[in-house]
Amino acid sequence: MDLELRHLRVVCAIAETGSVTKAAAALGLAQPALTAQLQRIERTLGGALFDRDRRGARPTALGELVLARARVLLPAVKGLQDDAARLAGSGDPGGPPGPGRFRLGVTSGPILGGLVHRLAAAHPQAHITTQASFSVSRLAEMLLAGRLDFALAGACGDSLPAPDPGLTWHVIGVDAVFLLMSRRHPMAGRREVNLAELADARWMAAPGDGCFADCFADACARAGFTPRHVLEIDIRGAQDLLDSGDAVALCQSTFRPLDGLVTVPITGTPLRWRQLLGWQPGGPAAGVAPRVVAYASESYAEAIARNARYTEWLAGNEGFGIQQFVPV
């Protein structure tokens, strides 16, 4: 794992709050997910960054070194982003978001196509650009720097995709996480599958920088096992592996399977995925945010309607699907 700015922010949050639990609350993450993230950071850096006990978390000598560098790097990078945004912003076509311009960032999800279609129909002269990334943190940094107007992202559980007081995130929809497998898989015809039944499965997961891998590991632990084989690969690039019947993947329930593959609900819905739209609350995008939220919600509803199995599942499961927009 390469060290990234978001990792330095995690280390600073733990040091500032004096506790992994308090840092998790401040960052909008589950405590087990933040603990697992800290462990990966420590493995990358080669040693423990904090001494932890019942009294809290105190930096080790290595932790103090990392903190000293992080407290110089993070403000410097933020200043660079702000200066670059001011310089680049002068050349953006159309001025602020609205009739002249929409700059959208996106991770994988079902909303982008319908949203672009609606924006283009409502504002035919607008200059619409997209920036795709597996890194939600990267998109959040671009929002904060003024290089994007809106970002479509996802997050598992109740966590935020990139907890930062400078951003607003609205939940467009809440989806169950389903299994994706070959039609030839022995469990493919089931109405639902208990996660524990797949304790020996070879799993595939899409790349990304959120806490989903940790949420998945927690769900497996609650089911009584540890996933032994996890391959990180793009879902659409993994069709051959899945079609062989030797592997199983997790997917968003709005996902429309390719030929030869099916989606199957997981008993008890131990994992859920939230579709979110983010923007700067005090920035120019805030003025058109309600309109963009409405377009995103319509696009999400279309994605659900195209998936008969998920539409049927939603009818018997409250709390999922489109979420009401409350203006901020």
C-alpha cells in the first residue's frame, strides 16, 4: 500500500483526539474500520504509530515523526490546491455551476449516465465534464480545491465517503449489497444466501479507498469466518473468473449482471451501500444543489427500475431505495 494524504489525516485525527474511538467518530467511520486502516498504515511505515491502552492513544517515536511531517505536508498541499484552483478557475467555461458549467466527479455507480443526460437536456449549452476515480478521497480533495462542482460517490454502513467539515454529502439512495456469481454456481438459483455458506469461497472485490473491505471483513467475522481468498479486480473485468463458477463477488444491488452472471441477496442484509452526492455548502454549487439532487434521484430511480430482481427485493425491505432530500 502506498502512503496517501488521507492516511496522514487519519494519523493526525487519532493524535488530536487521543483515541481511535473518538477519531472514528470525528471522521464518521466505524471504529473497527479505522482500527484496520491504522494497522495497514503502520504496516506500510514499518512500526506502531501509537501506544494504545485504556487511557487512549499516545504517539510513539515513529508516530511523532510522522505527525511532524504530516502537519507540514497537509497545509502545504491544501495551499497548493487552493492556489491551483484559483489559477485554473479563471479559465473554466461558463463561470459557476449552472447554465454554463457542471464539473462532475464519480466513482463506480448507477447514477452518472442519467444525471449527465438530464443536465444536458436542461442546459443544452452547458459545458459538462466528468472525472472518474476509484479514490473517493481524491474526488473530495478536488471538491475542496474547487476543481469539481459535484461528486457522486459511495460509502458502506453509516460512514461518510470523505469526512470533512468543508463538504456536504446527501444520501441519494441506500442499497443492499448483493452477491454476484455465475449462473452455474450451485447457489445461483437461491432466493438468498447466508454469508456463512461462502466461508470457503474465492472472493473478488473492486478497487477503492473506502472502508468497504473492512466492513466486509466485519460481516464475515459476525458470520463466523475470515475470508481467505480475496482478489482485488474491477467487476466488469472479472467476468471470466466469475463465469467459471470458481469465484464470487460483492456488488451494488442496482448492478445489471453481464451475460452468464446473476445477483443474489445476502440473508439479513449484513452489508449496505449508500449512493451520495457531495458539494461545498458555501460554494457556488450550493445554489444549484437541490436541482442536481433531484436529477440524481431520478437517475437512481431509473437504475432501480431496470433491475427487476432488485425492484422485487425492495418491495419487501423498508429503509432502502431513494432517500428524501432535506435542503441544507
